[in-house]
Amino acid sequence: MKGSDIIINIYTDGSFANGNYAWAFVAYKKGIEFYRDFGLGKNEEAKSMRQVAGELNAVIQAYKWAKDNGYKNINIFYDYVGVEAWVSGGWKANNKFTKMYAEYLRKPFLSGELKFFKVSSHSGNVGNERADFMCKMAFKERECYNLD
């Protein structure tokens, strides 16, 4: 069953290496991984935010994918506190990227459609470790295809 009222848990992560940022997310339904995606950031200006650009991009990509597939109960698991803090208003969004991020996700967050859950990084959490691995795959894919 695609979408509907099923709760999906999505683990997100971002990374930075060699002047590029990467993003990844892994979606679980009823405890089973059923979708994943990853990529390299394309915004040259956002690179100044290093891995934070990847963290935010991962959440945006995950949310867009979930909405495009009809999901209405989306749990985002993250390891960087800014992921939730900018959306909830706990942190002030001070640049155009954090402002855009917060504005894009604030309404679904306030409606309860989108919920955030903090997890510890590199602590053995399977979803978080999988998202971290997928970020590394984004960099490896770049090397394999010599995209520089």
C-alpha cells in the first residue's frame, strides 16, 4: 500500500568531503527498509555550510519523496540538532538556506504531519548508520564515474 495513513520512519544524514556535500535518507515501513536515496549537493554557495548543507538537503529530499508518494505521517530521525531546531524555532535561521529550510518544513511540522526524533550518531542505530553509509556512497559514486 502506497502512502495513506501508514507511519514511515526516515533516517537522514549529511556529510562533507573534498569540498563537496552529500545527503542521504533511508525509509522504513513497519521496521523494514523499503526505499533509499542519496546524492551530492549541487549548490556551490551552500558548500560553505559543509555537512550541514547535506543534513538539511537530506530532510528536504526525504520529505519531498514522502509527499510525492502520498505519505502523511512522516517521522524524521536525525543526528544533527539543527535539523529540528531551525524548523521548531529553537534556533534562529540566519542565512538564506536555513531560512528556506525552516519555512518549507514549518507547516507540516506544526500540523503534526512531520515529526522529528534525535538519535546519536555512530552509536549503532541501524537506520542512522545506513544513512551515513549512503552518504559515503554518494562520494564513491562520484569517484567511480569520475564526475569531477
